[in-house]
Amino acid sequence: MQIGSAIKALLGNVKQVVKYGSWREIGTYNAMFSSFGKDIYQSEIIRSCIRAIAENTSKANVKCIRRVEAGKIVGENQLQRLIQYRPNLYMNGKDFLYKVRALLEIYNTVFIFIKRDDKGRCVGLYPVPQANCEALDVQGRLYIKFLFATGDNLIAGWEDLAALRKDYVKSDIFGDENTAIYGTLNLLHTLNQGQQNAIKSTANLRGILKSTKAMLDGKDLKKSQEQFIRDYMNSANEGGIASLDATQDFIPITMQPAVANYKHFEEQRNNIYRYYGVNENILTSKAYGDEWEAFYESRIEPFLIALGLELTNKIFTERERGFGNEIIFEANRLAYASTSAKMNMVNLIDRGVLTINEYREILNLSPVEGGDVRVIRKEYTEAQNLNAVQGIREEGGDVTDELQQGVLGAGNALGSDIQREED
């Protein structure tokens, strides 16, 4: 199936627009976006950065909730299952988040087409593939025209598109391009090419074969050179020794071309790391604790907030949003804490901070029945209420005095035991 027929089959409810004009943004900015420039995704270091960001983003869980005065409660379960398990024909929830995040990092602009049924309910979410885009004015309403590499095009209304942008400065609709990183990529490519050329140059010219015969013609020189190479300059010469007569002299040449050292490559790689907000530990999955927390708060959480807000505004009607319906994405950051830190959190259960199931989730364990209640140890109460909490009836006297007398009695008994040991 070609891309044109696939688009018609999957996005069949896209409105057919016949007459339109160009959309003019604030400040008369021409609302067009081209994604057919330099493909930064071909760089291995760029791909490593994007993979790390997209993989960690795809771990988030979607929640469709309804906010009320008493707090947030569960909302649209059907919509939540759609986004989490099968947002479209091709992807599960993890793949959906990965692809959306990867497209955003590569092109700084990504659109998600919201497919609706006859009643206007969301039945699918499709990340729009790489395409040239143009904003259209159709009777005062904003539409986006996508022109794909095959020549097929798609026109969709702004209300049916969830738009995410990065480096969102110049345009009202599109994010800026990644031209700022081109210089570093070009320099890194030049360093790699220089390294390859240096290796090739040292293997090409190994020496000069000098003949003492007077005025040999070109054919004789060529023949003598080929004979020398064939006999001694190949892998068959296992001994590594060549024998020459008095008419020939071999002068070896040592090539030492100037090449970039590790520090040159490291600086360019660090420039790319800074551009994408990652480091070596993030790429090699060694980050945890404070380092992971910083990465999450700077690179993962802002994206999840933006995606939740955009889907909330585009999927729900104004009336539905008025009733508190909202889509949010959450990631269990405690799951990335160290094992010792997780084990220390067990003390939070008997203080009512965490439920048993919440703690089991941190340990990547399944929930248990009855584990959603909060428990508090009985002795965490005021001293005068201790007997009442423990179900002990007071027969007179102050509880505090009794506790003090008990402590003194235990101390005296312990002192007597120590004295007997000494005797």
C-alpha cells in the first residue's frame, strides 16, 4: 500500500479543503516549515542522544483523570486504555511516546493527528511522518498542509492536530530548526574524515625503490616496481625480509600525519551532549539518584507536561475540560533510585506516607489485595493517649507517671543485674 492510500485509509475523516490561502502569523511571518534539510539523525552521536531521551520518555504512564474539589479521581478509562495500549494501528503506548519524542528532537516540530469517530470521540492518535508543512487560511480557520516525500499531501484542521514544538521562538506554529548544531556536526565529521585519510595515507606510500642503473625507461621502472611489490610488499612475504642486488636501493618512508587527539573529539561530543541535555552516564544507563533526577526534571518532565496539556486541549471539548477532565503523563522517578535508597523507604509505610502497593510499585512488584490503605504504628501518638490507642484500660494514675515509673523500675532492675555480675 502506498503512503497516499494508507493516509486515506487511516485518516479518512480528514476534511477536503478546496479553496484556501496562506496563513499569516503575527509579525507577517511566513508560516512554512521544511524538514528536508540536513538529516542530523545520520550522526551516530546524535542518534545515541535521541535514543536515550526517547527511551526514558517512553517509560511514562498516561492517566486520564477528572479533577474535583476533593482531589483527582479516575476519568476516561476507555481513552486511557487507548493511549496506553494501542493509540493507533501500528504502535503501542511505549512506541507512540518514543516516536513522538524522537520526531520532536530531530525536527523540533511534531504533529499528532487525532482521528475521531462520527460522534467526535478520539479513536486514534497518529504521529505525522516527516513532511514539508504549510499553514493555510481556510475561511478564517487554521489548517496545516503536509507534503510528503512521495508527492502525496494531507490537509488537516488545527483542532485535529496536537502540536509540540522545541526551540519555539520565531514562528507561532513551528519550532526553529537545528541549524545551531550544524557547525559542531561538520567539525566532528571533518575530524573523522581526517582520521580516515591519515590511516589511508600511511598505508599508500611505504618507500622509494631506487635503481642505480643509468637512464632506465618508464617501462623498465614500472616493471621493476611491480616485481618488488609482488615479491615483498604483500601478505605472502611472511618473513618480512627483502633481498636486493647492487642495482637497487629501497628507501623506506615513515609517514606521521597530524591527526586530532581524543581531547578534540571529546570537546565536540560534549557540545552535542550539552545541546541535548545529556551526558555519558545517561547514554550508558549509569545515571541514578540526583543525576537521574536532574535529567528527568530538565529533559523528560517538560515534554510530558506539554504533551498532556496539548492532548487535553485537543481531545476534550471545552465543556469536558470544564468538568475537570485532563490527560497527564507520569513517571515513577523513585523507581530509578538506588537499591539501598529503595530499601530505606520501607520506614515510610508505617508512618502513612506510602501505602503498601505504592512501595511495591517502587520495587517493581505487582500490587496486592488490601495494599491501598495507609497504616500507622500505634505508638505514634501522644503519651496520655497511649493506653487508649493500645486498648488498655486505665485503673488510675497518670499514664505519663506510669511510663516514667516503668522506665525507672527497668533501670533499677538492670542496675541490680549489673551489680550481681560484678559480685
